[in-house]
Amino acid sequence: NFGSGVGVLANSRLEVRNQGFSRFTAKVGVDDSARDAAHPVRFAVYGDGRLLASETARRGEAAKPIDVDVRGVAIVELVALAPNAPGEMLPISWGDAALRR
């Protein structure tokens, strides 16, 4: 459980505008309510189109930390992909997601 965060489905993309923040942090994982434990979800953070970090997780695994430098980045993209699980409902979490000074 997280105090805050963003919950969406896999195969999604969120765009966050960065105005002067230096770091993006989150704990990423597949929600325990997901029906599919076999297919991994790849979490990727892009800054202005450039890959900054990635992690892979499956249901049942502990959340994995992401901590990236976003200084000078205007657009931070949060992407969660599960290409081998078409049509599967895979709820995922960007737990405690934050832009930090």
C-alpha cells in the first residue's frame, strides 16, 4: 500500500510536465488484483523522449524503486507496457510517484 500514487492499466502512457524539479521517484509494480501473474510489465521513464530508467515487474513481486535525474527535462513520460498480454487487464501502480526539488 502507498500513501499516494497513480494507478492505471498496463499498456498506458502518462505525460507529466516538469517545471524545475530535479528528480522523479516512484515504486512501481503490478497490483495484487491483476488476474495475470505470468506476463511481465515493463515500466519506463522517459525524459523528452530519451529513456531514463526502466524496471520489469509481475504480480506478486515487491514494488521496485525508480529514482531518476530529470534536471532540464521538460516532459517526463511514464510508460507501462505488457506487449505479450494483449487484452489482459493488468492494473499497475506508480506508487508514491513524485517530482522532487
